[in-house]
Amino acid sequence: MTDFAEPYAQPRFSVDVYQNECLPEGGQAVDAIITVTSGAGAAGGTAGAGEPPGPAGAVRTDCAVVIMIDCSGSMDHPASKMRNARDATAAAVDTLPDGVSFAVVAGTHQAAEVYPGCGALAVSAPETRAGARDALRGLRAEGGTAIGSWLRLADKLLSTHDGPIRHGVLLTDGRNEHEDPESLKAALDACAGRFTCDARGVGTDWEVEEVTGIASALLGSADIVAEPEDLAADFEDMMAAAMRKEVADVALRLWTPQGSKIKFIKQVAPAVEDLTARRTDAGPHSGDYPTGSWGQESRDYHVCVEVPAAEVGQEMLAARAALMLPAQDGGLPRTLAQGLIRAVWTDDVAATTTIDAQVAHYTGQAELAAAVQDGLRARKAGDEEGATAQLGRAVRLADASGNADTSKLLSKVVDVIDAANGTVRLKAKVADADEMTLETRSTKTVRVKR
């Protein structure tokens, strides 16, 4: 493990590698869990839930946020939904420290600037926050839904900001019905790497796959807010999390020697996210995988490397993992921290058959997420036998790994007869909100106890 301390705006990162490096003769698959931890690099860094607080000092303000609020006609059913959305956006704006750049966008079948309305961002101050609140009072629900246009306007506004942190918050209550899927995908492709975005679905008339897909593409979080009156608290939490970010555009660079290749890389904590297809070449035998913006936090990644088969007694460096900060102001990219993944071939059966505890745990968490999704898919298709088998498997995996949150969500969809063995019975009636909550949060994991 290598640890580099950096001054303001160059946070302290560390990389720890957990693996069983022993392979049997001819073995080719090397699995490792890479834990990346970022400390408070900027003065005044604020810790997240359960994390130690950063040093006291000035609040960092070189960041920008655009809030995209659904104003389509469906937001008026019931009328409280639009009112709560306005109030939540106002509450989020009120949490912005002085000096943070921001804007509000109204989303229907087209995107419109709500505030400041001049094609640029406002700078947070008492008078601009009051101006945004006044503008929000005039929002009305009408029109359709074309989320790609909302994202493109947010990108245009955020592109006027020179600071490192650019973030979006998107709220929708319905399906993207006034735009074809290709247009939304094109907008996501255009925005990827330019800003991160948290997405929220309010109520139960939106598509889980659509909202989670937006958050995934833009390296943000996705969640359900089933009751409109809970929006304000959720928006305040999202804004606080965005303000804790200290460094943007960090890439996890994986180098492999000649003859080796990365089979897959997945973020496995705090949620499962497959990054394999997001590789961009970074020189001979190296590829960069995006990780988005970082504050004071820790994340885990599962890397599987395929190496050439070798004989007993040989060993090699299977891969090198490095956290990279992009070049700035004409300089060179900088390495923030790095760690090594090794392979050693041995005839010690006990050594080669022992699965590293970290790898085993997160393999189980990924299987849990897949079982939940497969089970819900089967349930929607009317395949009761398949749904029972997959959701029972999910119950067993959640129980074994201590994932209490997922266990609780599963109990809203199935009657648990024997959690340890995964014996369940499908509930005859399941509330839409409960099913959507389980689907939306199915990728959230618990960390292994070290």
C-alpha cells in the first residue's frame, strides 16, 4: 500500500489490496479487493455519516450544482407533489454555502432555466438564494417528460464553471415518454465525465431502470422517495453530500504486464457498479476506469486479472492499481496512491484453495444484487417458481452477509420461512413502493468486517 499526502485541493488517498495471491499450477485468475480511501484534503472537509470529521476551517466553494426538477403534468397528481418538489428545491438551495455556483432547471418535454435565467450560474449568497426561492414559487406542472434535454441544459450551465466539482441533482416522477431512448442515451454519453448526477424518483410511476441508469452513467446515486413530503430531507442530504466532495475526475488506472488482461472491475462498496466497459486506454497495457468525485470516504473495488499460466515456484506482478488525477493547467497527470496485485504459483493445496475473506464477501454481495434483480424480473413476468427461487437465494445471501437493510426490504416482498436456507413464499400482494424500493436499492452493499 502506498499513501501520498497532498496539500489543499490535493486530498490524501490510500490504496489497500486484499487478496489470496496463491494459485495452483496452471492457475490464471487472480482476484483482489482494492480499498480506496480519501481523507479530508481541503480545509473544512465535512465527514459523511459514520466517518470522522475533517479539520475545521473555511468551507470549500469551488463547486457548482444544477438542480433539475420535473415540472411535467403528472407532477400535479396529487398537487402536493409539485408543492413538495418546490419546497425541497428551495430547502436544497438554502443549504448552499456562500460562494457556491448554482442554477435551477425546470424539466418538461423541454428544459427551461428557472434561476438565474441568464444562461449562466448564480453565486450563492443571501440575495441569490432568496431570488431562487421567489422563482420557484412560479413553477407549475404542465407538459411532458424529455430528460435528455434537462441533462443537456445542465451540462451547458455547468460548463461555464471553472471549478473542479460539477454536480447535478435530478428529480422525476414519471417515464421519459416524450423522448426516444436513443436521445436519452446520447445525452448521457455527452454528459458522462463532465459532471456527476444524483437521480431521484418520487412516487411510484417512474421507471427504476431509467433512473438508476442515469445515476450509473453519471457516477451518482439513485433512490426512491415514495412520499413527496420526504423530498425536502432527501434533497438537503444530497446537497450536503455534494458539498463534501473535494476532488473530481479521479480515475482508477490498472496496469497489467504483457500477456495479462483485466477480466472485470466492479465497484462493490458502497454499491455494486460494473466499470469494466468504461475503460479508456492510458498507454501500453494500462486502462483508466472513472470513479467520479471524492470527499472523505472509502470505496471497494473487485478486480479480476487473467494472467498467463505458470509453474510452481514462479511469481509475478499481476497488476498495479493507481489513483490518478487528470492533468491540470498544462501539467501532467498525478498519482495519488497505488497498490500491487501479485500472483504466486504453489503446490500447497491449503494455500491455493483459501478464498480471501474480502473477495468472498463482495462476490456474495454482487450475487445478492443479481438475485434480487432476477427475482423481481421473474415476478413481473409471472414466473412464480423462478421468482421464489431467486428471491429465496437473495434472502439466504443477505442473511449470511449481515446485510440487514436488504433483508428488511426483501421481507416486504416475500414471507421468510427460513432465512439461513433461503426458504421463502411470495407475498400475494406487494405495494408498488416496496417493490420499487427493493429494486432501486438492490445494489447497495455492506462492507466486510475486517
